[in-house]
Amino acid sequence: MAEPLRVLILEDNPVDAELMQFELQEAGLSFTAKVAMTEEDYIRELMECSSDLILSDYDLPKYNGALALAEARRRCPDTPFILVSGAVTEDRAIEILTQGAKDYVLKSRLEQRLAPAVRRALAEAEEHRARKQAEAELREAYRTLKEKDEIRTAERKAEIEARKKMEEALREKEARDTAHTAELRLRAKEHLKVVKAASCPSELGGDTQKLLQELQIYQIELEMQNEELRRYKEETDAFMARYHDIYDFAPISYLILNPKGDILRANLTAAGFLGVQRSRLTGQRFQLHVSRDSYLTFSAFFERTFESDAIETCDVMLEDAGRGQHVMSGFMPDCPKMERNVTWP
């Protein structure tokens, strides 16, 4: 059921105020009315700005309809204002309309004119409110779209910058590798100079000696490369051991999932949070730990993470935790394309 119309009547004559209410009742309008007889009472009601319609006399002691309209426009600009007067000239009526009144009604024609004027003013006010709401929604949609566009533009710029840095790093690595290969060959040649003459019998032909020399240089290069590879492997093993310690003992929960949602790896914090031994977590479907209310949310979120490389976030309820958790998923530097890292605080 619609709420009653709230009407504010500015009228110093109680009889005229009652006549206005009577005509509204006769027209079948459901309303509640407040009657202000002085400027002070009128402004007090306007300060609450709770009226849906204002009906105002023009000539009042120490006050008039033009001033009442100006005050209403200042305090409640969206509330329709109708002038109801005993006698008003055409020029004054035009003036009051141009200042923002929705209509004017002569008291001698209340029966014929008041209800239609009220209905028309209310319809125009509703249309105005709907238009303002649509404009506000449009501005908000434009603002949101602009923000998303700015974010996407920033992401694209970051991607381009990252690609440039990667290409530069690859060029630098290629230059280092070329220089390193040249250095290895130089060192091999220097090493070959100290090889015993017996290792290259003098009776061999010149071409054969040259071929043998090349093979010896190549052999020395391979030995040097193998030595460097062994050193790199030892450094990598030490680095991975430190990485595993950081991953396993991190204060934040970390999981690695495959596209089906199976847990491939979990750190100790995640296992403790979920209340399952880490060895038993491997191979479990992570969705089993998501509450029924959050299952569809998490499924949609998890699918999005495989549709783009961007980091995605969502709020879900984990069954074993018994409280809502903020779950984040996305690429990590060491994360294969067909795996996803999931973490939560």
C-alpha cells in the first residue's frame, strides 16, 4: 500500500486550509497535512524537508507566496510548489511560475482545479526524480567505466614495460652468453698451448693436426662448461632449499591447485588452518573445504583465474575455519600456467 501524501499548507486562514484538504479528500487522494500559519512555522517545516507537496497562499501578514517559493526552492528544491490564492493578477501568476512554481489555483476554483493541478505536479515531480536518478546512475556507470579503463590502461602499460624489461634482459643474457662462449674458447686455446707436443704427433698432416686441435679445444670447453653447470646446480639447490623454508613456514596460508581444484602443494600454515595433516592435503579437492553457501562464488572465481593472468580475489566461507576468509589467486613467478596459487591471511 502506498504511503499517504505529505502536504504542507501555508495559509493564515483556517477555513481556506480546511477547504484545500476537503477538495483533496473528495478527489480520493490519501494524504496527511500540516498547516503553517506564519513564516516561522513554515520555515520550521521546510527545515525537515519531509513534505511531498506544498500549497501556499500568496498574501499573508508580513510574508507572501514569492518569498515562500524562494525559501522552498532553497531548502527543498525537488518538492512541487502550487500557489493557491484568492486573487492574483496574470503578470504575478506568470512571475511565480517562472520562479519555479508548478501551478497556481484560484481559491474560487478549488473544486475544479486543485486536484488536477496536484496530480500533474506530483507526476512531473516523479518524472524529475526518475530522470535525476537515471542521470546519477549514468554518471556512476561512466565513472566506473572510466576507472576500469584507467586500471586496464595502467595494466597494459605495466605489461608493455615488463615485456620491454624482459626483452632487454634477454638481449643482455644473449650478449653475456656470447661473451662467455668467446671467453671459454680463448681459455681453451690458452690451455691447449701447454699441451705436450706428444699429444699431437708431428707426422700428422696439417689438416689432421688442425682438426685434432679443434677437437681438443672443444673438449676443454665442455669440461669448463660442465664445471660451471655443477656450480650453478649447487647454488640453485641452496636457493631452492631457502625458498622451500620460506614457503613452508610463511605466516600466510599458501596452496597450489591444478585446474580441477586438486591441492598439489600446501604450506604448514594452510594445513594447520584447515585442520588437516599436510601429507593428507595433497590430492584433496580444495572445494571440499569451501562452505556450501560460498561454493558457487568460489567456483566462478576459480574459473576466472584460468581465463586471464590477472590476480583475482573473492570472499568465501571455509568449512573447517568457521569464519569468512579473503581468498586470493593468481600467477606467481614460479607458478606453471596450468596451476594456481591460492592464499589467504
